[in-house]
Amino acid sequence: MKLIEPILAWSSEMTAFRRDLHMHPELAFEEERTSRLVAEKLQGWGIETHTGIGKTGVVGVISGRSDNGRAIGLRADMDALPMQEMNTFGHASRTPGKMHACGHDGHTTMLLTAARFLAQERDFEGTVYVIFQPAEEGLGGARSMIQDGLFQRFPMQAVFGMHNWPGMPAGKFGIKAGPIMASSNRFHIHVQGRGAHAAMPNLGLDPVMAAVQVAQALQSVVSRNLDPLEPAVLSVTQIHGGSADNVIPTEASLRGTVRTFSDATLDMIESRLRDIARLTCEALGCTAEITFDREYPPTLNDDAETRFCAQLLLELAGERNVDQAIQPSMGAEDFSFMLREIPGCYIWVGNGTGDHREEGYGPGPCTLHNGSYDFNDALIPLGASYWVELARRRLAADPA
């Protein structure tokens, strides 16, 4: 890929910054140190900086050489995960039970590097808003920033995001219009029965048997109600009930997740889940209380902005390094909230297979949300160069 020379020259410095973030992970809405360091960097480079947006979010405002009325947003996430790091190399997490296992430390560093160059050169038109978002991992930090007035305070025509993707060779990109990541939704089914001695089941109403039958019946929702060409996942991931071998309990519960690429599919699955849980339990003399939480919507790339980004990537990285029909993921991403407000595009950049990890990495694979994961620092100049070129070209002309 065509990399920007000053950005390449900063690689060692920015790698050290990324590794410092990795050593000091902070969970969702707890990114006090991370936000402070980001704000200090932006202010040190002469960038107008706003903090406390969506609790711990930071926005930098970078004005170009002239104001043509156009503005875009570039977004990176900052939070870590509540999990134990298995790596023992020098920059491993120093906080037990917390780890940057998704590469948000790298995303933050790539965007900071781009912001540094854009502020130094100012060789673009309009305005670039660099958005450092908290709480991507399950708590909806993007939604919180929006509710805190992100797009009113910093009006923009488009917003862009990027995520490292393990397994994809470093230097390659994945992009597609429409759905690239799924919605994320949780359900909880509380089954109420009547307890009894396990030797006298006729005196009770067994919530464990009801929960088991509900779990089995739910597997028919996708396979027998949905067009086979429409992707969706319904997984029962927990069943709880009982405390003794000789006691039929009074209650049991099921929990799980639903992933879809469309709201219509999600509506159907929720409706069938509610009916199956309620009626199956009633048939067995029990009752069901159902909670269905819609967490993150699907991440849907805008057609025009995706065409623009794809063409840019083809010019920067070459056709063989750009997959324009990437297989979407059933994982979820709260950048989806931003894309519901304004057009934009979310891409993947290959993180490699783990060969970049230094001696002392854990026994597991270098995959997201794994204790042996580490961000590939070779991506810092690559991602930053993409951000800079995107800002230059997108602000110069509307996408075709």
C-alpha cells in the first residue's frame, strides 16, 4: 500500500503509544486514562479538543486550508474487555482481568496518527472530526455519544469506521455495501413451575423439563420459519435450574443470543421465540416470562460511501489486496448506531494470523476476544494513511 512518509517515520513512537494503551486497558465507560492521553495528544498537536462526550468520549476538530462546508467523521473505539490476558510479553496487560483483546488500542493509535498528520499539513478542504468512542464492547458507547449530541455539535455528511480482522493477511482490506456485521440481541426466558420431591414428580410442575423442551423447539425458528438464503443465528447459551439431585425446582431459566442482518428477520424471530416459550410452558403447566433486549442493530454500509471507499482502497492497495465481496460477520458492532444516523462505511483491515506477536504470546490463536490476541503494529501506518487519504478525497468531492 502507498504509505505516507511522515507517518512511516512516526511508526516507532506510535507503536510505543499503542503498547502503553495495551498495558493499561480500561473497560467500557471507564476509559479515563485513555481519554486523557488521547486528549493530551490532540491538544499537543494544536487540535481543538472536546472531552466528556458520551461520558468518556473525545472528539478532535481539524480544520483544513479552507472551509468548503463539508465535514466527515473518522471513528475509533477505545475500550478493553473484562478477560484475562494470556500473553507474557513486555507490553501485556498489567491489570488482572482486563485486556485489549479486540485491538481497540490499535484503532485508537491509527486514528491519532492520522489526526497528527492532518493537523500538521492541513492539506485538505473542509473539516475532519476524529471521534474516539468509549464502550463499544456491549454498552453502546456510540449510542451514548449520539444521545450526548455528537452529530448536532459536530455536523458531518458522512462517518467512517475501521476494524482489524485476524485471519485476513496484513495489508489486505475487506469491504462491502449493505450489511457487514449483524445485530446483537439477548433473550432471557424465566420458567415458573411448582417444586416437588424428585421421587414424586406428579406433585410438581417441572420447569427444567419445560426449559429443555423450549430450548429444543427454539432450534426450529431459523430452520423452519426463515428463508434459507437469509442469514440468522439463534443460540441458547445457558440453562439454569435446580440445586439438588432429589428436588424438582420451582423455576428455571434460559438465556441466549439472536443475530440478524435485518429488522424484519429480527421481528419474526422475536415473535416466534415468545410464542414458543409461552405456549410450550403452558402445555406443561408452567408459565414463561420473556425478556428480549435489542442491543446493537446491524452494521449497514451506505452504497455510495462504500463505492467511494472501495475505489480509494483499490488505488491505494491494489486490486489483489481489496476484497469487495467480503463475507459479513455475525459479530456485532455499535458503529451501527452512527450509520443509522448518517451515511458512512465500515471496513476491515487484515491483522494477519499471529506471526507478528513477540515471544511470550499465549497458547491460543491470535483471534478477537482471545487471551492470546495482540494487535499488529504494522497496521498503524497503513490504517493512518488510509484515514488521511479518505479525508483528503472525500472532502474534495461528493462520492459518485
